[in-house]
Amino acid sequence: MLNRRALMAATAALGTPAIARAQAGFASRFPELVFAIIPSENASGVTERWAPFTDYLSQRLGTKVTLRIANDYAAVIEGQRAGNIHIASYGPSSFARALMTGARITAFAIEVNLDGTKGYHSVFYVKASSPYQKIEDLRGKNLGLVDPNSTSGNNVPRFALSKMGITPESFFGRVVYAGSHENAVIALNQGTVDMCANWWNDETESNLLRMARKEMVRAEDFRIIFKSEQIVNSPMALLDSLPQDLRSAIQAAVLEMPERDPAGFRRITDGKQAPWQPATNADYNPIIELNRFVDGLRRRN
């Protein structure tokens, strides 16, 4: 796969007439492209964050790019398997699950942290005012997870708990799937659960801090009692059935967005992320193994 510098050079080499011809060709073959993202936040948040992306991509490709707000992680997986979602932004485990269930897709871009790393963590939050200091203190209490296909919100937590000798469904009073990372924090804040799983990059960025910036919660009301090892960051993926010229154009446009539309990129990332970099399916082989491990836990339990 072409690296970012080569993609930008190739794009720059095209003259304006050539770009116009390419755009006209895309529009005639694909009058609409669908972009979908897993529901890490509520629908209005997804729209506000990603509308600049679809607007930018529509302009660059010369064809309409529509944002589809998925109800759950599985909807994005199934949409790409069926060929109805052309471009998707996944979490690592949901992307790996799509590959494992036969989706013919290719990762083409990966999120990058401001320090240049390409990973994040799963954490367990409790209320700061709670007495809980370690996971073992929560026997019989309620656990909030995110979605069965969430990396930091289900698979990594289940892996970590297994290593501690904990089976969630028997150790906790109740295991609740909240549906999104935001909903998991809200459930904890409201007392529906006593501990919840979530994603956390570092001290400067996490889902909790995003929610605090939107004045949904106060970050100081929560406390981390467990943090995982680093997990590979989230990818974007394309349908393999798209023609090569269109796939190359989409990848080039996405990788160039931070330079060509910096305001739109800041809207997506809150200024907390470096430009995307190229990715490959092989980057997610460890996540496939994680999924298989968690699948095995479910069969045993």
C-alpha cells in the first residue's frame, strides 16, 4: 500500500483537468458513497464530529458521501459485509470481527496520537466518591460494558478480568451493555452500574474528557482503578470491491485532510490527534487473536 508521502505526491502530480475527469468518473459510477462509524458517542455527537469529514470527502471525490449513524457496532460490520457501507471507521475489535466473519475490506488509515504513538488503553472507572480501590472490591456490584464488539469496552476488559480469575457474569451482580462509551459513563454517573469500562489515550485525552468538554459530566467525579496495556489504535476501512482508482483517491483524500481541511480535522479530533497514517489488515492480527480468546471465554462460560 502506498505510504502517505507517495500518495500526496501522486495527487499533487495530477493537473486540475485530470482531477475533474476523475471526479466526474466517480460520480457517474458511484452517485453516493456511504460512510459509517461505530457509535462511540450519541447520534448528535457523531453528526457534529463527522459532518465535516463527509463534506470534505464529497468535495474531494466529486460525489456525495453520506454519513450513516449506526445503532450498534454490529450494524457497521454487517453493512460492510453486505457491501452497503463503502467506508467505515471502526474500533480495533469490530474491524477484526468484520474480517473474521468474511467482510472483504481493507484497513487504509489508522489514528495517531499527538506523541506519534498508535495505541490507547482500556480503563475501568468508578465514582471518585466510591470506596472501591481495586476490582476485587466490586464483587456483587454492577459492571457496565459498552458493546460486545468494543475493544476497550468489552474484549480487553474481559481478557483482563479472565487473567485475574474473574468471570464477569458470576462475580458481578449484573453485567450491563450500555451501547456506547458515553452511555457507559452516564450509567456509572447515575448509579446504574458501579464500575464501567471505557477508552483512555493518556492524561490529556479520553472519552471522559471529551464528555467533560461537552459538559455532560465532570471528569473529577471519576477515578481509574484499572488500566490495560496499550491497544492498537482504530482503523478506517474500505470495501475491496471498490475500483482501485476510487480506493486510492479515498485514501489520499483522508490522509491529506489534516493539511487541506485543518478546521474539519480539529472538529473530528478536538485537536487531540495527529494526522492519520496508512494502515494494513496485518496491523490487527493481534486483535483477531484477542477476539478468539474472548470467544473462547464465552463458550466456556
